[in-house]
Amino acid sequence: MASAEWYLPQDRYFDPDPAQRRVAVELYESVARLPLISPHGHVDPRLFADENATLGSPTELFIIPDHYIFRLLYSQGIPMEDLGISRADGGPVSTDYRKIWQIFGDHFYLFRGTPTGVWLADELDAIFGVKTKLTGATAQAIYDELEAKLATPEFRPRALYDRFNLEVLCTTDAATDRLTYHQAIRDSGWHGDIRPTFRPDAVVNLLTPGWRKSIDTLSEVSGITVDSYAHFIQALEQRRAFFKMMGAKATDHAAETPYTQELGYSDADAIFQRALHGQATAEDARRFTAHMLMEMARMSVEDGLVMQLHPGSIRDHNAMLFQRYGKDMGADIPQATEFTHNLRPLLNKYGNDTRLRLIVFMLDEATQARELAPLAGHYPAMRLGPPWWFHDSINGMRRFFDRVVETASIYNTVGFNDDTRAFASIPARHDLWRRVAVNWIAGQHVRGIVDLDDAREMALDLAYRLTKRAYRFED
Amino acid sequence: MASAEWYLPQDRYFDPDPAQRRVAVELYESVARLPLISPHGHVDPRLFADENATLGSPTELFIIPDHYIFRLLYSQGIPMEDLGISRADGGPVSTDYRKIWQIFGDHFYLFRGTPTGVWLADELDAIFGVKTKLTGATAQAIYDELEAKLATPEFRPRALYDRFNLEVLCTTDAATDRLTYHQAIRDSGWHGDIRPTFRPDAVVNLLTPGWRKSIDTLSEVSGITVDSYAHFIQALEQRRAFFKMMGAKATDHAAETPYTQELGYSDADAIFQRALHGQATAEDARRFTAHMLMEMARMSVEDGLVMQLHPGSIRDHNAMLFQRYGKDMGADIPQATEFTHNLRPLLNKYGNDTRLRLIVFMLDEATQARELAPLAGHYPAMRLGPPWWFHDSINGMRRFFDRVVETASIYNTVGFNDDTRAFASIPARHDLWRRVAVNWIAGQHVRGIVDLDDAREMALDLAYRLTKRAYRFED
Amino acid sequence: MASAEWYLPQDRYFDPDPAQRRVAVELYESVARLPLISPHGHVDPRLFADENATLGSPTELFIIPDHYIFRLLYSQGIPMEDLGISRADGGPVSTDYRKIWQIFGDHFYLFRGTPTGVWLADELDAIFGVKTKLTGATAQAIYDELEAKLATPEFRPRALYDRFNLEVLCTTDAATDRLTYHQAIRDSGWHGDIRPTFRPDAVVNLLTPGWRKSIDTLSEVSGITVDSYAHFIQALEQRRAFFKMMGAKATDHAAETPYTQELGYSDADAIFQRALHGQATAEDARRFTAHMLMEMARMSVEDGLVMQLHPGSIRDHNAMLFQRYGKDMGADIPQATEFTHNLRPLLNKYGNDTRLRLIVFMLDEATQARELAPLAGHYPAMRLGPPWWFHDSINGMRRFFDRVVETASIYNTVGFNDDTRAFASIPARHDLWRRVAVNWIAGQHVRGIVDLDDAREMALDLAYRLTKRAYRFED
């Protein structure tokens, strides 16, 4: 492949039909420069705690931390070690960042037609000014260019926060986290709005590796000795209050399934005691997680934190990979998920209460039109999160709009989440959402489904206003 | 939002590509004014029994009886009481119809991009001549206009039946119904063709609230004392004969799953006796429903009534809502459905017999290409119903055509069902189907898949002829 | 319907948008005349063993052996006997091929919008030069034309092999097959490249009718007395070595589910002994199949044969049909399939080993984006087969590209399989794939997702190179 001038059309992701494209372009103009709200993601708050923090080398920025990228290289037989991924046993891995970048350039054709491919093209162009297409032939020159830019103050995280036009950025933090970096950001007097999110999975899921240790930490940080279910609940309430005081607007909960079921106090305490003694079974853990989702909904009714639920991923599917490199290595695989029956206990108890705001995400698209849109189109407490993870893509978004809106209305959805740990990819991800959203609205308009006034309102709603409202940033 | 002149383009729902649109428009012209056949729906026959019956106030016509509408308002936190929905406990609800209509106008933006939104726009324009868009600002003026029109003879149900160009309208009636209103229509000498449909769910599903009482009614209306399974079967056969004499062409069956399985006589009778004594279990009910689907197929083989099966909805998902307001309150939620194994006993026994015509509907679109199209593309007795309920929409229809036709052929589908209780929405629903169908056919033509002669035949088939044939209106 | 001149546009299956169509046409030009690689199918090798073999009469060529065709005629109530399908009991069936063809012509409208319809139109035009549309009115004239052509040397299989521009054609053969016809082809010195594929289902699935007899045949052909699990494994290894010597590049495995699980030796042997004594249970068979998939993966690691897995079809769903006419009668129905958990044991043991190449096919499209793309986008050993059977169609392919590529990349897919027993349909099937593929790529390009250089590479990859690489024809 020739190292052609990079091709990134201004009207990308829009349908080719000229009438639809004209409307899409007009709508896009009205939303393209709106501030970005990032209500859920995994950016490290440390990046903002120190005004001199940097993003590291190109390889450290783009490849080593990004399982979207290295999983595809691995799928084609490239060893993880060659990509600089650390081994749990401390075995040797490549530290030659230029060579790793070369491998990436040699195989960048693998990303043709993938979200990662278009995000990266956008980042290189819009943020770094790289106008050459990444290939094996251009890899080293691009590395030079990136390395030079990353060393300048303009590419420090705080500078980029402003340049990205971020209005607020929420991180994801363990229930036991002392939020030291968030405190440091506050103390620094910097104007950026970085907020924590309360994620208690590690103490709620009794089978999480290190659970017992996390409970001890929970005792420490909360000042409540967690020796019973009652104290466990008290400690969680204490942590939620602390997170809220530190600016949190939401909680977040992962689970293999969205199963919810309330336990009586003695049942819950008995399971908790077994867990404290290292005797909890898989069934104990399953029931306890189901119960704690109910408890979290109750606490959200009381403290107003928005409750996010991310179910359906089987984590660390590849045992060898997990053992050798740890978690988040690109081997999390979705499974079929059932919502209609699983969420019923929670929705029956709290779903009619507008103090609860429950945002449900999905990895099983078959549930969108079948279960989730009908549920969100009825229960006042429920909203649908945007396409997540594998579905955070042009086609994933198109399918989401096609399958969800007719039953749930866009007003039971919540705009966009970038859900990323790759800080530099945030503008590209939001821009892709905005483009796909306005293109979909334009398609509705040229088919006579919505008039132009409505189309304009919908564009503002999907690009900005729904997120702000859903996560209660207006309150 | 401004109260702009209402925007309802002539070529709505067609793809924007000029070549495809040209063909779609031509095909639409050939079917737009064909008579409407409504083989399955829930319109109240009482509307036609008295020539002076009226449709009530705008709020009584459009909002209070239509769970498509109030469920979405409820999902955004508007109390059911504020919308005039009666409470089972007789608690106070709004009876200020103008105020309810105002709430509707204020929130009509919620319906952007929904089928309800486009049906209502079409109804207001085409039936009522309202040329202003419904918003908070225009709500009262539109109410005035509607109220005035509804008071005129032109807006009585019988007049609208003619204006709608209905050829036949089938209602849905309990097995125990004496069909008094149908008899009154016949006695009146009116030319309209209103036919009943036999729906025995309330006596077949042993766990239906009030089942025991329904059995007593069945004894009364059939003149057969239903004290055994044998007499139950006889009574059902008697009722089917009565319905057929009253013009019925079809039966209809709802079930949580399409599970079918034949019981021996003594098994069936033992379950029936337990039910009579209030001792039937959930498993009894499950097996009995599965068995009765087999029996209904047998009776259809014998009497020629078309058998409709509507599986997969979990009724009254929201316990509080059901308790407070009753059933059909917008809280029925679909679940994943399995057809390949569940229908096998029925299809193995009766599926090769062309005297049976089994029309299967689905709420789980994942089964369309996977299970239903292959089944309908093989068994002579089976046909596929059109997209149902949440999927009776532009996207639902498009997905149906995309997933079903390649394997099953349009000739194993049955045209359109409006399946509505909202009489005034019937023309809008059929028109939407016809538009989406011809647009899909036009898409096939401009892609060189079918020639123009075939496209023209397919348009007539999908818009009119398939329904007439499938429900045996030609016999 | 009039017997119009047949309409088969040059730019068929491309989107109507002029910009997209222009790119699609350019890409199509670059791949339309590339050789065909047919790595998996069911053509009878006998057709090539004798240089004078013929394809028979039009009815014997197009209707009697093709369950895609007669299942749809049967679904509309046409008896199998009238279509010339032999009965197992030797009962009378039509042998009047002209009359059968007439029935086909009379009902060819059923195939509007189906893959069979467009394949057949293409075959009649491109291979047989028939320029008239098949209808009841034209059926006899077309029969004459076809009959005359089929009698000429140009329409013998070997001549067509060259005319079709086939580079290689793989058949599917039982593990116990002596590959006599393959040997005859080799002995004949003919230049065509016909290769066997190792399919051991009949000896691996303990409940296959005639299993015990197949084991005896396995003993005979392998020279190893299969009286234990150990000898069974040895015999299979012997057969694989023989197939490989005869040119095989791959194995093929069907299973109701993709369940995999390793048994200990004594477990496996105990089940095998029960099977030898006619005492294997359904659970035995299920576990044994799961175990043998693991064993087949192990052998593929060792001998390099590509492993193909075709799960999810319930064979012979219609008991009457199976009893009366045998298997492969158009009554195989897919079921929901689970891959994430079922494949985990196999992928955990062998999925990180690039010596294994596991190609997974699917009939449950809901798994494409949810399970299969994430799995193939991670495990180095795994690739995704193209849309199979009911999904080998314009829409099936479009859905496949839409759902799979963003997560798995086209580089974890394997190009096209025609998977057909209808030799004459091979060019039409590959042409349809190439057209749909380039149209999809053109759609990516006009949406600014891939530049033109990438689009050109992707076209060559999907049309030819990926298949060659995936099946190791380059080795």
C-alpha cells in the first residue's frame, strides 16, 4: 500500500443520498461544536491531578493500554509480548516502542471498517495533525511526529481537556477508593470538572478475586467495621455519601446477568457471613449480587445517584491469557441476556418511582426491540444507555436507533457515553456518535417521518441535552 | 416549538433515492385505494350495532383507550390519573378532557419517530382535516376542531367504515361471547361486513383470573354442562360452530410460549378436574395450554377456521399498575421465544395438512430468519403473520421483509393485520404498511432482484390479495 | 404473467445510489473474472470421474435434487410425489419430467425475491443462454432449449468446470469413504483440482442411524479393528492421513450445538463401549460429540487440516417427511445457538495455537455481533465462515458484514463458501457474493469509512484471497 495523503472526508459516516446528506450536514453543523459531556468512562483521574502529567510515548498512548487494538493484532497471531503487554510472571516483553509501533503500522489494514480504525484516523488528523495514512512505510515518520507533539505543553491532559471542549468528565472508581486524585484536582484550583462514579462491584460480587481484602479496605476507608451484612450496607451508604460529596452523579454496576431478587435480612446476612469465612458458593454470589442490585436501587431512590447497569459480559474468557497477562486483555465475550424476567423484581419495587433513574446498557442487541425498548417505554425510572463496547460503532448505533426509538422514543434514551480509558479518543468517539445520530435523524426527515423543526430538536437532544438531563447535571 | 403548518409529505416512508422513490410511487398508486381487509383486530362491535353510536370526545377517542399513547407519557413520569385512566379502586382520576389533551399536546414531541406519532399525524390530517401540528400551543384549537367534527354524522363509526373503504372488519371475541352486537349488526340490515373471531384463551388457560366463572358461562352459552374434559371439548366445538355461523373466519390464541404437546385423554381430564376444583398448578396450566393448541389445530382441520397464534408476551409485567388500573395498561413485555422445538408436535401432526391454516405471529424478531421463515417455507399449513404490536412500524416491517422473504417467500406471509382497538387509526396503519411494502418492493426492483412485472404483482399481493387468500375470504 | 424478455441487469444487487453504484461497479470489474475457489460444498465427485458424465434432464438438474426449490413448492401444498421426489417405500411418484417442469414454471413466481430465484435466473441466462423469463407459458420452450444444450459436450461437468473458471473444488466425504472417484479423477490425468473433505459425523455422532454399521466400515477401510475408543481414535487418524494424502485441506463437523467438553480416557471408552453394544443414551451421545470436537481440534493442530464447524440445525424436523422421503428434504430447521460458553473448553485448550484453524459457521444470526465476532476478534485460531444456508443470500450477507466486520475485521473471515450440491449454481452463487461484497465495500467508501485504496484491497480479499489463505491453499 502506498503512503497516500490521508483521506478523511468532511461528510464522513453520512448516507450517500444527496438529499439525506444535505440535511445531515445542516444538523451536524448545529451540534458539532457543542461541549462534550462524558458521564461514564475509565480515564485515569491521575492525568488531571498533576498539571504536568503527560500522555507518554505514542505506543504507550495508543497500543499498550488499548485492548480494542491489541486484541485484533493478537487474533491474527501476533504474540502479546511483541506488543509490549506486561506478563503477570514478569516474563520478558518488548520494550522497543518504535518496533511495536512498526508492527502496528504493518497491520493497521486489519482495522479497515472498524470503529478503532476510524477513531484512530480521526485522532491522528484532528488532534495530532498527522496527514499521512498509517502503514508500514509511514509508521516511523508518524512516530516521530507524534513523539514530538506529545512532548509539548499543548498535549498535556489538562490542555487537551480544554481543547476537547469537555464540559464534564466522569471517571469510574472502586467503592473503596479514597478519591485522592479527585481531591488533588479540587485542591489544585483547576477549572476542569472531573467527577468520580461509585462502582462497588469488587465488594458486591462475593467471588471477585481479593474480595476479603476489599472488605477490609472498605472497613478502613468507611470507618465502619464490616463484620455483618448490616455494617456492609452502612459502609456502602457512607461511601455513596462521600462520593456524592466529591461530585459523583452516578453509580455503576457490572453483572454477568441482570438478575434481581430481594433477600430477607437473615438470608443476606447468612450469605455475607459465609463469604467472610471464605465459604460462599457460586449460588450464594449469584443471589447476593441480585439482592445488592435491589439495595443499590433503594439507595439511589434515597440519595438520587443515577444507577447504571452494564450486564452480559463474560470476563476473561481465555484462561491462559488471564493467567499470563491479567484482566481487560480483549477476551471479554458477551452472552445472551434476559431482561424481561430478570429486571422484574427491581422494576416492580422501584420502577414506578421517578426518584430512581436506572440506565440499562446491553451487549445483546436481540433484546433491544424485544425487551429493553418496551421496558424503557413503560417504566418511569428506566432509561436505555447507548450502544456499548462492541456496539459503540456506526452500525451498532444505526441498529440501536432502528430498534429502540419506535417503541421507547429517543426521550427514554440518554445520549452518548464514550466509556473509554483512551482519553485522546474521546472527541473522535463523540463526533462519530453525533454524525451517526444526525444522519439517522436526516434519514427520518427525508422519509417524511419527522419535520425539520423536530429534526433540529432531536439533533440537539441526542448530541447533548439528553445526557445532561439523564445524569442530572442540571440539578 | 412553533405551531407550524403540519408537514405530511405525499411520498412519506419511501427511500430518498430518486430511482427507488419513482418506482415506489408508481406501485403505491396501484394499491393506495384498494379496499381494506382487517382480518384481526380489537375494535368494539358495539360501535356498529347502533347506527347512532359515536366516538366520544377527542380525549376519549385518542388517549384514554390507547395504551400505545399513555404508556409513553407514563414512562416520562406523568401519573396515569392525570391522563384519565380509571382506577380499579375507584380512586379519583382526571375527568377534565381538555386538560388531559393539553398534557398530550405538551408532550407530543415524545412521539417523534414512533409509529404512534405518524399514525396520529395521518389521522388528524386525512380523517379530521387538521392541518396544524399538535403542540402545547395548538392543543386547544385542535381539540375544538376535533370535538366539532366528532359531533357530526360523518364521523359516526358506520359512516367512517364506508369512508375508510373497509371490505371486512373482524373483531376478537371470547369463546363465551353470545355475539349480541354482531347479531344486532346483522339484524339492522346494514351493509358493513363485521365478523367475530373465536378467542378461547380465557377458558383454555387454567390460570386466567376468573377461569372457573368463565367455565360456568361456557356451560350456559353452549348448553353443555362443562363438568369434564370431554364436555369442555364438546362445548368448544359448539361455540366454534356458532362463531362460524355468525361469519367467523378465524380463531385466535395467545400464549406465553408456543409450546405444543398432546396429552392422553385421562391426563387431560385429570388436569381439567383439578382445575374445576381450584387445584390446577402452573405446570398443569402449561401442559393443558400446550395440549389445547393441538386440539384447536385438530378442530381447524375439521371446520376450516384459520388458526392464529400470538405468543411471547408477558402480560401485566408491572404488578402495581395491574393492581391499580387493570390489564392492557402498556406494561406487556415480550420475551425470547422458541418455535423450532415448541411447534414441532403440532406441525408434525397437522402441518402437512392443507386443511389447517396456521398463522404464527412473533414478538421476538430473532426468530424470524432463524426459525419462522424456515418453518413457513416448508410446512404447507403454516403462514407468517405480519409484524405485530411493537414491530407494527416502519422499521419492524422493513426488518420483517429483509429477514423473512428470502427463505419463506412472500407467498407464505399473509399481508397486513392492523390488530387495533383504535378504529380511527385503521386507515393510517394500512396505509403505512402499503407504503413500506411498496418501498421494499421498489428497493428489490432497483437492485435488479425482481423485474417490474413481478414488482407490480407483489404490490397487489402484499397490499390486498394475500390477506384475502390467507384468511379464506375467497372461499 | 406475460413471458417477457428476461430482465437481468448488469449492475444487479448494487445499491441504487449513483455514487455508491459507481464505486461498486469499479470494484466488481476488478473481481468478477477472478478464478473461483470452492473450499466447501457437496458436489458429487462422480461428475468428474468420467469424462463423459452428463447433468441429466432439466428436471433432474434443477428440481429433483434441490431441496431449496422443492421445499418452497411443497410449502404451498404441492405434493412431493408430483415433483418426482422418490419415496422410501417405493410408492409411485411422477416421472414425467416435462410435467414436473411445467409445475415449476407455473409456480416460479413463488421465488420472487429469493436467492434461489436470482441464482436460477442467472444460471439460465449466463450458462444456458435462456433469454426468456420462466413462467407457465414459457416452461416447455425453455425445457426444449435446456434439454438440447445439456446433450452437448459443452455442458458436461468437466467442460463446465473450465468454463466456470474453477481453481479448486472441494467435496464433502464420509470418514469411511474410500475416495474411489477422487482416485479415478487423479488417475484420469484431467487437470481439474477436485479435493475431498473429511467429514466424520456418521461415526462421531453415536445416534446417527446406521452408526454401528459405519463403525464396521471404518474398521474395514482403515485396517484397524475399531473395538475400543483407542482404536477408534487411531482409525480416525489413519483416515485423516489418507484424506490428506488425497489432497484434503479441511475437515467438516455438523452438530446440533457447538458444545465442547473433554472427557477422560475411561469415560470416553465407557461411552464408546456402550455405543458398540447399542446402549448409548442421548446424554452419552451429547457428551461424546462434545469430546470428539476437542479431539478433532487436537488432530488439526497436529496434521494442519482446517477444521470447519457447522452447528445449529435440527435435521429432519418433519417426521412424516423423513419417514416417507428420507433426509435432506428441506425440513431442516435452525435453532438458537450458544457459542460463548459452548466453545470455551475448545478455545481455551487450542484457541491460542495458530496451528489450529477453526472456521465456525452460524445459522443463528443473533450470535454474529454478540458472540462470534468477539470470539473471532480475539482467538488466533478462530475464523468466521460466511453466511450459511438460509443466510447465503443478499440480505444474509449484508447483515453478516454489518454485524461482524466492526468487531472481527474482514481478516478474521474467510471469504465465500458455495456449500452447494447444485454444480451448475456455483458461478451464480459466487457472483452474488462478489456483488454483495463489493457493494458493501462501496457503501463503506462513500460513507468515508475506507479510502479507495483500502476498498480495492478489501474487494480482492473478500472475493478471492481470504478463502485461499484461510483454507491454506497457499501452503
